[in-house]
Amino acid sequence: MIENHLDESKKKWRIVFGLLAVSVILSFILSISLGSVNIPFRFIFSFFIGESDNQVWANIIQNFRIPKAITSLLAGSALAISGLQMQTLFRNPLAGPFILGISSGAGLGVALVIFLGVWLGGFLEMTGMGRSWLLVGASGLGSFVVLSVVLVASFRIRSGVSLLIIGLMFGSAVSALVSILQYFSQAENIQAYVIWTFGSLGSLSWSELNVMLPVILISLATSFLLSKPLNALLLGENYAESLGLNLKKARMLIIINTSLLAGTITAFCGPIAFIGLAVPHIARMLFNTGNHLLLTPLVIFLGGTLLLVFDIIAQLPGMDETLPINAVTSLFGAPFVIWLIVRKSNLNYRF
């Protein structure tokens, strides 16, 4: 009887993951097809088998639509996994991937580059570095500085709640510095910074994607290795230690992995809200499991699919205008978070 139950459970999860894989593929194809120029599905199929007969459409697919769709898939998966890891580590259902101040650190790096625009032109001319790469480097460096501070604190502080508060306070202090820079900056620089905060999934070239892709894939693979430590942490830190888990090492690995995922996405795409906060809860509610061996792939599939769908909505198919991706994720994510808070008596059922 137990064997039959196990077989049924395996069959159920095979069907679930199969359906999720199909949803990712369909969302990916829709993302390539829809936009200001709608491209027929038959042409997309012809393009992938090397028989395209329209060079304009082929150029749009190869240089714009496919990089954007891959970026959406990677960003959604990375942010969703980051949120899952943070919610479990801090046992806080409202924790997100940027709760350690990663987004604020990235924002400070970008703000320094943009608001010091007087010297930016000369620096770019001397180094031959493009502006987009400079913003990516500044954002990544800002995230790394915040990560370093949080990691040092994690060695000295045992309590996850105290570490959470330190991350929040550090993020607030960094945001205050950005506000001061904005106050003394010129209007065009403030506008450039605000545009960066909108987030963007369609601005990456293949050269930038070739840098982001391996970092995200390695970090996502590491997330599977962290599934068992995360399952142990669900039982409480003391119980996890009694099971043989090295708490400091596990916490450090989770923080580094989360920071690589969220920091890399923020560096290349800007801050993208709500995906990391909402997707883990959606996965728990839809599939009724707290097992990270299952939650990790579920969240990866759901995060990638949702951000692909949000990007399709942001493109306003058939129109020349494009909405900021942050506006779309916030419009859909905010009601969900409000609903979570209203039902706060049920928020801790998995923690």
C-alpha cells in the first residue's frame, strides 16, 4: 500500500512538473511573438529550424525578442528562489530577496555613477567602456559591499531576526544616501536614475547575457544543493543544529547564493519588485508542500513563467508604448501582499 502511495505521488509530481514545463515553453513563445510588431507563430517555428524568409522579423527575434525572453525567464526564476531562501532563513513570510539591503546597495552604486555624470563622459572615453557596462559594474559593486557587511555580521550574530533587522537598517541608511545625492543632483541625472529604478528586461545584448547567464545558472544549481539545509531550518535553528547542520556555514551559503541571484539580476535589469515575495507563497498554496526539494523547482518554473507573462503585459502587444516592468509586477503583486497581510493569522503556517 505504501508503494502504491509513493507511485501515485511520483506520478502526480511528474504531471505537475510536465505542465509547468509546458507553461514555460508557451510563455516563452508568446513573449517572442507578441510586442509592438506581432510575429506569427509559423514564422517563429520557421526561424528556429533555419528557414526564415523575412529578415526584418528574423532580426527582431534574434537580437531583441530572444534575449528579452531569456532575461525574463532567468530574472523571474532567480528572484523567486531568492525570496524562497530568505523567507525560510528568516522564518518570515514577508521577507523578499532584497531584504538584506542588496537592492539599496545596487541603487547606491548606480546613483554614484549617474549623479557624478560630470566626470562620466571622460571616464567612458578613457576606458572605452559602454555606459550600460559601467552601470552593471557599479550596481554589482554596491550589492557586493552590502553583502560583505551582512556576511561579517552573520559571523558574529546568531539570531536570524537580528541579522534581518541589520539588513533592513543598512538598506535604509543606503537609501538615505541616495536621497541626499538626488537632492543635490541635476534634473536630467535624477530622471536617468528614476528610469533605472523602473527595471528593464529588454535592454540586454547577447554580450551582457553571456555574462549573466552562467552566474544565474550556477546559483540556481546551488539552490538545489541548499534544499536539505533549508528543510532543516524549517524545524527551527536549534533543532537543525541537533540534526548536525552547521548553522553558520548554512546561513553564509544561503546569503551568498541569494545575493548572487538578486544582485546579478538587479545589476543587469534594475530592481524588480514582488516576484521574490509573492511566488514562493503561490507555490506553497497551489501545491501544498513545504519540502524545498520540491519547492525549489516549482518556484523556478513559476517565477520564470510569471515574469514572462508580466513582460508580455508590459509590452502592450500591438502598441508602440511599453510599460515599466516594475509597474506591472507591482500592480499585480501589491494586491497579493495586501491579501497576505489581511490573512496574517495564516501567514506562519509553513514557518
